[in-house]
Amino acid sequence: MKKNINKLIAVAAAILVASTSAIAAVKNGASLKGNEYTKGGNSAKGGGVIAWNEYSSVDPSAFSHDLASGDLTVLKDGDYLVAVTVPLYAVNAQRNTHRADLMVNGNAVPTGLGESSYIRITGNHRDSSDHFTVLVSLKANDVLTVKTTPTAANNLESWIATCSLYAELVEGNRNVFSATATEIQSGANLNVEPDIGDQGLVWTSTRKGSAYTHSDGNAEITFKDDGNYMVYANVPLRGNVGRGSVGLTLNLDEFPVDGARGQQGYIRNSNDHKDASIHYSGIIRAEADQVLTVTTEQLAQTGEIKVQANRAASIFIEKIRNDGLFSDGFTTTVAGENLNPASKTALALDGDGANLDIIDNLTYSNDGDSEENIVIKKAGNYLLTFNVTLFSTGSRPNPRFTVEVNGDVVPGATSVAHYIRNNNGHNESTGTFVALLSDLAVDDVVTISTSRAGNTPQVTSPEGGRVALQAKESYSPANGETTPPKLASIAGLGLDGFEAKIEDFGLTLDAASIKAIVNGKDASVTTSKEGSITTISYAFDTLPDPYSKHTVSLSFSDSAGTSYSKDLTFSVNVNYKRLPASFASTSVDKSSAGFIANVTQISSQSLDNNGPNNVHGANTANAEKQLAGLFINPFEFDEDDNPLPYLNEADPDAWEGWSISPVDVDGVINWNQDEGAAVGNFGEDQAIPQIPGWGGSADGIVAEILGYLELSKGLHTLGVNSDDGFKLSFGPNAKDAMGVIAGEFDGGRGAASSIFNIVAEEDGLYPVRLLWYEAGGGANVEFFSVDKKGKMILINDPDNPNAIKAYRKGDSAPYISRIAPGAGEISKTIEVDFVNADLSVDKSTVKMKLNGEDVSLATQSTDDGISAVYDHGDYFPAGTHTAELSYTESDGTARVRSYSFTIPKGRVDILMDKPKVTVELDDVSGNKAVGAVGNPDTTYIGGPELGVAALYPNGVGTAVRFDGSKDQAVRFADHPDINVTNGPWEERTYEFWFKAEKLPETGEFGILFEAGGVTRGMNIYLHGTEDDAAPNLYMMAWNRAETQWGGTLNQEGDENITAVSSRVEVNKVYHVVFVMDGDPSGELEGTLTGYLNGREIGQVSGIHLLYNHADDAALGNLYTNAVTHVGDAAGSNGMGFTGVIDDASFYSSALSAEQVANHFQSGFGSG
């Protein structure tokens, strides 16, 4: 499956570029693009060979390639320059990294690799990229492929976006120098202190033109002539250095060339991340007899970092002519010096003040007030080279650099490998890439832009960056050539179909012969021709499903009568939610522009002033609860001693109960607690209505924003920038609980954007609801659309004619306010509550089908509408059930609403206590441990035995046996309800069954379950003892930062640890429960309690809160650091448990002693 949720804008732009390009091959060149693997799909997990399925343009005298093949065959002996870009992205793959290798006949080229694609996840750092440009010597019929291989956090999943390859035969008359190196002058360690000398890479030449002097074994390369020189340098790195970084610098006569650096080689030395690479691509200006050296130096932590074993650094230099050349520098964007803007911003190509800018005025223009624009004056193909130096004192920024032609993103022309940690001296990075811009037309405008792809800190470029374009000669067939026409590209057009292009060579395409079969059926296509390119277009008859894949069989003949056919696929790489036309309102007052806002607030002014600053905890369910006024104030009572709800601080008149004063919003939603600031994507932020409330605070806010959006038929991209969470939904009434959730972020975050798509079935005015909430700290929300060029536009902006209009008044339909059961709940009934509005529900028309069968409903009138209940008589069985609800409204509108709910597998008594995650360990094959609740991403490591008999009579399914000597485990990807995102936790419970078939040797450990690392976490484990009466089972938790408890960081021994312990025996079954009941006040009065077989075995106090603890979680073994009562446990593995584990459950609540006893009694008996 392709996952590209966060790339919707880029996809739309890619489509437009494909549809307007006429594709013409470069002489002696090949340009390929692809977004899949030959194995299928775009998941990079496990690696694979990239399939060049999107674009293929080759000189048929130098290369051979079939669209969608991963193989590029060279047809001549010679030296070939190869440039590769592989963008990657992830959702939840901490420190995942991939190496991109150039393969020749299946063998890796020692110099042809990029490994700069470290993805941290934290700080929104989810994108990265691999790059390299290298000269390789090849023989005719050699086959080139590009293979990616995961090299860190290998079991986690990431995906490739559009990758690009440019290859060019470098003929013998070109003045080129090429060499390789494995060491610098002082030795193998490249991570040496700056300015100590002997830091130059020692080169062995592989090609040396007449413009250069060099002796093998030396670092110096001498230029014989004045001139401009294109330089590509690549260095693969390896080191066991935590937060290490090696920098590469080009020097002329021992002086650094401004901006000529490669610094993207960050090494974390965690999750097996030990490899990286650094790269430089760009033009330098040299005078006759100047000496070039390429030096390396330490940029962050000390330690040994070398060239990877069996690999080599490489350099390529070519003297280039000024005709057809553009070279210009930059230090800023058109908006200022920050190269890490929230919204895409073009670079200002106005020179860097230090280097010679070169513009062939017959080929380009770049002047006036728009120096960000490179205007093409001669049609053709252009090779773009980009390099930028970056600096930041903020944590985890990562700008994304892209190329646009006429505002549309060029797929495969990007760099996202610029992560800056801002720790251990790591404050610098660089970015570089090489890409062909194919078949540009006269007056086409090329821009290079930057946007944020990580955290928010400012990033500057003190030494600047440089952009170069080189005009490339186009291929022209010789007289009498009989090369047949070639299928050059196929591109999905999102929801509109596909477009394919066929390029003429010696023979031409017979357009009348074109036939297409789409998804097994004859399809109608249209054709058009421009120059040598024929474009074939197909449009869907009906709206395709999101992420759907479609087959195409294209057949055609050439001018000689020879027939060809090709079977291909294209995908709809667009996720969207469909808005039924029935949702649209037929009665809206278009004179009432804007929204209605219902703003609520419960802050520390209503809570304990020394305690929390909000009651909703930055999650959507509690935000809805606050909006409904359902939070009870434990300190306020009525005259009958009944507790009262909190008051709404955002309602000036809320003094005698929960109430809301609606606010008319005439304009846009661009709110910030600091009026006039510029948080998010737009400036001139507006005040949040009725905030601060009467308590004077700007925390604890929940707002409901209602309106009608005027949408045209088709696809719309919307976005919300929020601090903290939000939910955007549409329905026949904006408040409808069964409405379509278009986008949401459930949790806390700093100001960040979520982008999502909707498709309106018809033109109409669609009711919309934006729920927004903020816990503490910053507070902002923006509601906007995104156009096809990626521009963000505030909804209802009166000053922008392209803004989607919003209205706040209309006749409202009745709505479903509640439907149960909810996701993951167990129930014996289906309950639906209707609230009447301007229109009402006819009670006699309400009917239901369950799983296709009519069922009996009990309906009754309520104060504000109707209640309908179906009683199943017993708990619904595990699995997915679908209820179809039909009813008629008072104006005669008939509606049919469909609702599906899934009952998780498991014991009813467990599920009724609402675990956040369960892992039943019932799998009998495969490597995934499937969980019934919480959708955990869990993987079996080392081949534990599956399908073992359950450990107790009422056990769910089967269990898993672990052999501790084989380092077997179940590893958990980071999960918001286990170890990340939703912390800090006040209450936690860990529960499972186990039987030890062997106890650890004296002094050794056998981990049952652990989560976190040495700073924060928990650990339930066995410890080998000499004394048969000594405790050997420990349940331990710690938080050695924030409000510190459970010991001090990196301590040895058990002083002040917070753990309970007991004794267990071999081959006996135990039900273990570990409960944390924390103290949010910070007084450390919380407790940890351990239970075995339903009985308390110990309790310790001194507990505050457990904060997010990202250093991984696992059943059965150590996974990325933990703590025991002896001290820190570093790394992974080596603490394997031998025995059986069954039915693990994880709660964000503290189970009571009664609940624990019930879970044991119901599962195993009296114990």
C-alpha cells in the first residue's frame, strides 16, 4: 500500500508537471523517476530495487530502459556520471535510516551510495533523503539499478517518494578528473579537530584530464587553468559515536571555499544508527595553479569515524563552459533570512557576495525585483545542481528544499537531509542534490523553495548556498534511424484518471492504433501531439477509492506497422473523505458570512491554582466532554450537597452553572492568544474570542466553530494549524456524531499543520464543525485551504478571491448527538440519540438493519429529540458489525446512515475496564503480534514459539514461548498509549500472565516487559539469586528527570529506587499486575503497587508522574536501554526470559485491588 498522506500537495503538483512536459531525451543521457519498488508498493521496509515507473527518457544510442523496470542498460563502453536522489518519509519509525546503493550487474559500486536519510520522528522530523553523484566506468550491456537497504531501526517502516536518477555518458573529450579515497593525510579517522592539519582526503585518480595535475597518494589537485569547475564529492561514513558528525570542506590554496561544504552526515549511534554519508555538489571558481584539497573535520562529538569498510570516498571535477550556464548564490529567502519557514518560500537568488555569479543572458534571465525566478529563454533540458549550508541553535529543525517549474513541484528534485540536533555541538548541516529538468519551454520559470519538514527553530545560511543550471544538448535521431517509439511515462492524475506519453524516435507513433484497457475493460482515451510527444489521457467514469491501484494495458503501432503493448499500473495517491451531496444545506443565509464560535474554558483559575492548567488533558474525547459541561467540580456543591459542574470562564455571564455565549465571527479563523503575533502559517493573528476568560488565563480552552462551506464539486485540500488538537467534521448538521471526520489531531502539540482532502459530490453549502482545544502554553488555531500550487488560503478570507466562502446561518437539520457502542467498546445494545433543530425527525420512520437484517428498535421522545435503542440480549460477539439507520425529517428528506463498530476479541471483564492496548499473543504464524485493542505495531524477534497453549483456563486463544538464550522478544513500535505522545501519565497499569520455565542464573536478568530507557521508564523482570528465599521478581518504574523519582540518572545500586518485589517459582503460572497511581501535585505521594495472582505483594510511595519514555518497549527481552535495581541496562538483548507469556493488557488508569482480583479470579480460579 502506498502511504502518502502528508504529500498530497506535492502529488497534485507532480501531476501538473507531468501533464505539461513534452519529454525529450538528453544526448548521451538518461532520466528516470519512480515511486515504487520492483517488489511492489513503496514501503522501504526490507529494502528493494527501485522501479522507474513514472518517467523514462533515454538516448536510445547510449541506454535502454523499459518504463516500470528497475534496470537501466548502458549500450556503450565508457565513463558514466550517475546522480541519484531517494526521498523517504515515515510516520512512526524512530531513527529509521536507509542506504541507497548504485548496483552494476547486481554488485554495489563502492563509491556509489548515499546514507543521509536519518529520520528522528521527534520534532515532526519524518522526512529525509539519500543522495550521491559519482563517475563509474562501465561496459556495454552493464545493467544499473538503485537498491535501498535499511541500516538503522530496520524493523520499522518508512516509504519512498518519487526517486530520480540521471545518468550521462562522459565522453573522452571532456576535461574531467575523478578519484577515490579511504583516508585523510593523518590516517583513517575523519572526525578530527578543525585546523590541526593533514586533514585532506588522499586521492587515487581514476581519470585525469589535461586541466589537472595530481599524484596518487596525495591530497592536492592542481588546476592548470582559470575557469569554472563543477565538483561532486561523496564520503560514506561509519562510527560508534553518539551524535557524531563529520564535515567536508573544499579548499583552494588551503582557504575554505565559502559554501562548499558537506555536513549532512549525522550519526546517532542508537537503534544501530552507525552509518551516514556527506556530499557536496556545486560550482567553484579557480585560478590557474590553484590547489584544491577536500578536508574533513569534527562538527560534534569526538570519536573515531571512518570511511565505511569496502567503500570509498569519491570526487568528480569537470571544467565547464560559461555558455548555457547559470550559477547564482543565496543566503536568504524572499521573506528573510530564515530558511526553515512554516510555508514554502522561494530562495532569493541575489548572490552570496563572495562568489562569481554567472548568467548566460541568451539562455536565462534573473533580474529585477523577482530574483527568485530563473526564466528560461531557450527551450531544452537543464541539469540543476544545488548546495546549501545551514546553521541553527534550535533543536531538530530540518528544512525541505524543492524545485518548481511555473510553481509546480518537480518530483525527485529535492533534498530533505538537513537534520540539526543542537546537542553535543551539532549545529550545522548541508543539503545537496542533482536533478534533470526535462524539456523546459521558453518563459518557463524555475524557482527553488524551502519549507519546514521538522521542528520550528530558525535556520540560517551564513555561508550561503548556490544553484547552477547547465543547458544539455538534446538527442536527435540520425537520418534513416529505425528506433521505435517508446512509452516514456505514465502518471496518475489523482481522481481524474491517468496520462501516458509516447516519444517518437526514428519511427513515429500511429496515433490511430492506440488502444487502452483499464481494469480489464476497454477504455475511451483522448490523444494529442506536441513535437515528438503523443499524450494519451484517460478519465475515470466514477470517483475512484483513495489509494486505489489500477491496471492499464496500452497497445499501439509504429509507422512501419510493428505493434507493441505494455501492461502498467497507476495509483490514486490521494487520500480523501467523501462528502455526500445529501449533506449540503438548501437554506443558507449568504448575507451572514463567517462562523459561529462556542468558546469554553476551564483553567487553573477554576482548578487548584497550584495544580493543572486544564481539565481536558489535550485529548479529543475530554474536549467534547468539556464542551458539553460534563466535568464536575469536586469543590462546589448545591444546597443538597450534589457536586456542580465547573463554570465556563469564557462566558462572561457564567456564574450559576455551565453555559456558553455564542460569538459571531465575521471573518477568518486565525486565532492566537497573543493578538498580532505570527504563529503558524499566517501573520496578523487575531485574538481568541472571550479569551482570556474572567479568570485571566489563556489555558484550558475548548472551542466549537460552526458554519457552512461553499464547496464546488470535486477535490478540496483543507488544513488546520493548531496548538493543541482539533477535529474537523462535516454532516447534514455540523454537530452530527455520525458525520465525516475530514481531519484531526488527537493530542497535544505546538503550532503545527495537518493537511487533508475532501471530495464534494456536488456543488453545495456543506455544514462544517471545527473542534479545537488547547491545554497550556501556546494557543492558536488556523483554518485554511491549500491550492494546487501549495499556497495556503484562510477560509472565508474576504481579501482573497480564491478563498472558500463560509456562512454562519441556515436552517439546520436534526442531528445524531450520540451513538453507542463506540470504537473498541463492548455492549449489549446499540443506542442512538437524535436532537431536533430547525427540522425534526419523524419518530415513526426510524428503522435499523444490523448486518443486513431488520432489527426491532425501541424509540421514545426526549426533551430535545428522539432516543432509539436496539437490545441484542447479550454482548455483541467479537468482530465488525454494521448498523444501517434510516429516518425521515420533517421536510420530507429521507436519510440512510451507515455505522460500523468493532467489538475487540478478549475477555469481557478485561475489556470492561477499558485497556488502551491489548496484545493477546494468539498468533500462530508470521512475525506480527496482532493486538485486539489499540492497534499496536508489535513484531516477533528471533522466532519465539507461537501457538502454545493458553496459560489459564479462560485464556484468550494461545500464548508464546520465549527462549532467553536466543534473544527472542516481542518488540513494540512507539505507541501513544504505551510510551510516547500521551504522557505524562498519572495512572498506568501493566497486566499479563507468565510461566518461567527457567529462572535466570545468579546475577542475570530475564525481562518480562520493559518500556523506556535510563531516564524514564518501567521494568518487570526476573533476577537470578543464590538465596532461594530472596526476591527474584521485580516491578520497577522511574522518572529521573522533570520531578525526579525512582533514583538518579545513571546511578548504580538500589538507593531510592521505586520497586516492589516477590518470589516466583519455575513452571508455575502467575498473573502479574503492576499499578502506578501517581501524584500530579508534585508532592511525590503517589504509589506503585504490585500484584501476583490477584493479591498485593507490595507497595512503594514517592511517585509523581511518568513522562513520555521513547527508548522502546518489549516483552521477553531488553530493547534499547532500561534500568534494574542493580543499575542501568544499556543496549538491546542479553536479558532474555525463558518461558511463556500470555494476554498482555495496558491501561492509562490505575486498576483497583478489586479489579485486579476479579481479573485473576475470572481467568484462573481462586489462587
